Amino acid sequence: MPNGSAGQERILVCVSASPTNADVIRRAAALSAAVGAELIALYVEDTELHDEAQAKAVHDHLSLAERRGAVVTTVYGNDPATAIAEYARVSGITKIVLGKSPGRRRLFAPRETLMSRLNELAPDVEIVIVPNQLTEDMRVFSLKGLLRWERFSLRDLIQTAAILALCTGVGFLFSGIGLAITNVVLIYILGVMAVALLTTGYVYSLLSSLLSVLVFNFFFTEPFYSLHSSPDYFATFAVMFAAALLSSSLTSRIKAQSVQTANKAYQTEVLLSTSQLLQKAENREAILNVVQRQLSRLLEHSVLYYDVEGGRLAAEPVTYEIERDDGFSGMDLKREADAAAWAGQNAKHAGCTTRVHPQARCLYMAIRSEHRVWAVVGIRADNAPPIDEYRKNLMISILDECALALEKDHMTREKQRMEENARQETLRANLLRSISHDLRTPLTSISGNAAILLENPGHLDEARRQSLYASIYDDAIWLNGLVENLLTITRTENGTMKLNLQSELVSDAVEEALRHLDKNAARRHVATDLTEDLLMARMDSALIVQVLINLINNAVKYTPDGAHITIGAKRQGDMALLWVQDDGQGIPEGDEDKVFDMFYTGVKRSPDSRRGIGLGLALCRAIVQAHGGEIYVRNIEPHGARFWFTLPIAEVSEYE
């Protein structure tokens, strides 16, 4: 069974503008509840009917059906029986509920009812008739009703007159060259079709049909220039009028259907483009903004939304206004927020056109998934035509797509958060493992040297004691530097590192760093290359000094005795460029991007250097990036490496 599981009852109730249709809908809802069936409310929209009172009645009945739990659907056609039967066939409908209708009488045929047509077209579907319906269900042609919704236009009247005048001119031309009078009849029929195509409304088609017969009679039948004609022409006039009227009716119907098709194509395009735009949206705000603008395109109404966080509406809505409905100016936002809050809490419609907070000026609908409301959308609906069911269904589809996109975004961010937590746990585990391993060597050295001093106070000469003191001091300094790096990298990782940015001389930071170098730096040639004495940068001087110390000690660690190390700085645009260069063996090929990774230690080249845990360069990168700069490394010719990093330039006024 299409669109349903096998054996499931599906009841279809027909919706119309009849004042008794509400009772039909209630009885169908009661029937579906009694047998546990799915209820579908179907409205067949006729392209030829434009009565505003009927449109409002249909809208009210569809709203009633929706409140009673029906799935609302609209199809289009001029033959309701065929449309209903075809929908029932493809949708697996088991029962059709409709009101009793007297039907419509055809010439030389008995009165035909909707039920009899449905019995012919859908013999396998059970039809349930709700009695005591009034005759308002009949679609009776009424000139008064036609004139009530017909809109007259001077432009259309001029076009009608011009087309008839052109047809008359062509008729005189055909008569002048001796063509048969039937060709003139065809010209007027063609003119009537042109009027139906170029004007709006049926009145101009009817008028042109009547006038074409009169003009043809006046100019082209004997006696000429008179409305008196031979009885032989009466049949010609009747056929001409009928053909003109029929062709104008068909042309008008085709034009109305083409307009409807164009509107549906545009609205469907909005739905499809919404899917594409939602896929490109990068975050929650972007998703909601896409849906807000797409709903405004679809409905041609101003749209707002309240974001929902922790089950509570945002304090202020995000609005998107169009000129057509004057936007949201002059609204009582507190009253609107109450309606929006109710819609969010109950995941149902509220506000304008509903029974809940009907005084609100917007229709509010929740963007919700199975277990959560993500936002509440409001559509300005108090000063605009009601939203038809087709666009309303598209709107619900867009909101459902939005909910899926928001849920996907939420799950993606939760996954990223879990991955980040897992990474942090891995980082902590690696850190503890590395610390426990690397602290053992200096602590063993400190405790061993201290034990020798304590156990042999009188047996050690002065030189031996000084050597042990120096070893203990060096190990303590190394441990202190390790602890400083650990504390700084921890603050960087958890986002608690606060920068005390000041305008500082770069040369001062370099000089301060040179005072705190590893003792092995004395066996290298350390020089500076500061081309600008007054080069200033925005920095936290303590952290930048730590960066320089780490870079210089790193060069000391990986170069042999007698190597040359240069610390330099210069201006480069609006940034200060600092570097530390050595003439050692350089960075192994392929490791340039790895040296800044945490716990990467590379290959040691100094036999007396302690084993590091790979935090120094990772810390340097974190500090430099926190300042808004970049850090990188390149090998230099003929050998050696240069570490660069940038800091924002600090401009100094002449009064400082």
C-alpha cells in the first residue's frame, strides 16, 4: 500500500468552502480516532475560482482539520472527482468521507453527484457520506458573484478594443481581396483568444466574444452597417459566439494554470535552494539566518526568530523585514514573546490565526526535533493575505530541514568536544608519562650529589665540592625551567593564559633573555644583530623573553661547542620580525612542521644535553600565536637553522 504500512487504515476527508464542511471534518476525525486510522484532509483547488469569501472558508476548514490531527494536502484541478480518485489511488486511501452534495446537472443527462463519479473512478475505496449538507456545495455560476471578485482595468479595456479594431481591419483586408467570410470569423475567434491571453479576468473574454459577433454582424453581413441580418446568418453567429466563448475560456484556464505552475515552481525552487544553503551553513546562527530569509522569500512576509538555549527563549528576536507588511515596528514585544514562548514550550503553533494568543501579530512555529526545540520562528501574519496550505506545507518542510541541520550541527560540535576532551586526556597521559621519566634523571642526580656531600663532609676537596654544588644547581635550574614551561603550556591549553600587552623595546627583551641562558651557551659564540635600536612591539615581555630563552637554549642544545648563534630583529611592514639562527646541522628534512608539535624531541646532537620532553617549541608557538604572530623554521645554507617569529609593531608618539 503506497505511503503506509500494510493493513493500516487511511481516511481521506474532502475539504470545501461549504459552511457545513466543518461538521464533515469533525465526523471524519471522530471516525479516524475510533478505528485508529491516519486522517488526510484533501482540498482540490480550482484555478477558475477566486472568491475571497470561499478562500477564507477553505482556510478555516483546513485549519480545523489540522487541529483535529489531519495531514493537510492541496491538489489542483478543475475536476474534483478525478483529482480525489487519483490521489486516493496513489496514496492508499481506504475510506473517503465527504458531505452530501446535490451535484450538477448536465444537458440531456441526469444530475451527476461527486459520490457517483467517485464510485466510477475509485470503485475499490469505501465512500462515507455525511448527510444533511446544504446546497452551498454546488458551484453555480453567478454573474453577481463573478462581478464581485472581477477587477476592472482601463488598460485591459483599451487592449480589448484595440484587438477587436485590429481584427476588423484584417477582416476588411480579407474581404477586399475576395477571401471567404469564414476566414473573417476565424480572425475574430483568434482575437478573442488574444484578449483572453493578454487581459486579466473573464469579463474581457466574455465581452470580446459578444462584441466580435456584433461587429462581425455590423460590418460583414448583409445588410452592411446594420445589426439586422438574414436568418441564414443566425447559425453562423451562434457557432461563432460559442467558439469564441469556448476558446477564451480554455485560454484563460491555461493562463491561470501557467501562472499557478510558475508560482509552484518558484516555491519548490525555494525549498530546494534551502537544502543547498543549509548544507553550506557553518554554524547555528548561519542555519537560522538561512531559514529566516528563505521563509521570507517563500511567504513574502517579514520573519523573526527567537533562539532557544537551555529551554529558554533569547531575550530579543532576530528580525528580517520586507516592505510589503511594514516589518515589526510598533509591536508589543512582550506579548509577542509570550506567544513565542508558548509555541516553544508546547512545540505547537501559536499567535495570529490560532486559538492560542490570537492577539499576537505573528504566527509562531517551533523548530524542533524529536527531543528538543531549537528555535521559534515568527511570521508576520496580521496584515497580509492568509498563507495557503501548499506554502504552509513547504514552510513546515523547511522548518523540519532546519531542525535536522541544527541537530547535525549540534552533534558535530559535541563530537568535536568529545574528541578535544579525548585529546586533552591523551595529552595529560603523555605529559605525566614524559614528566615521570624525565624528572627522574635530574632528581636522581640532585639526591645523589646531595648524599655524597652529606656523607663525606671532610673527605672532599674544595674543587670536588664546588663541582657537586654546580651540578645540583644546574639540575635545579633545569627543573625550574621545566616547571615554568609546564605551567605556561597548561594555561595555554585551558585558555587561562592572560597577556599583559605593553609597548616594549625588542632589544630589552633580547638582553633579558641573554641573562638567563643555559650554562653551555658559554661554549658557543652568541651574538646579536639588532639593526634598529628603537624597534618596539606589542608584547607580554615575560612571555616573549621565555620564547627567546627557549629558542636560544634549543640552538645551544643542538649545536656543538664553538658554534655560532645569532639573535636578530628588524621591522617588516607592520610586524617586528625576530629570529634565532645557528650554524649547526639544521632540521632533518621533513621535520620542519613537526618540531612545534608537543612531545616531539627530534634527534639529540649534544652529548651532554639532558633529554627534553618536547614542550619548548610547542610553548613558543602557543605564546607567539596568542600575540597575533606566526613562528616557523627554515634550514639555511650551507648548514644550520633559523627560527623566525613575528610580533605586532607598537607605534610610539613623539611625546612618549
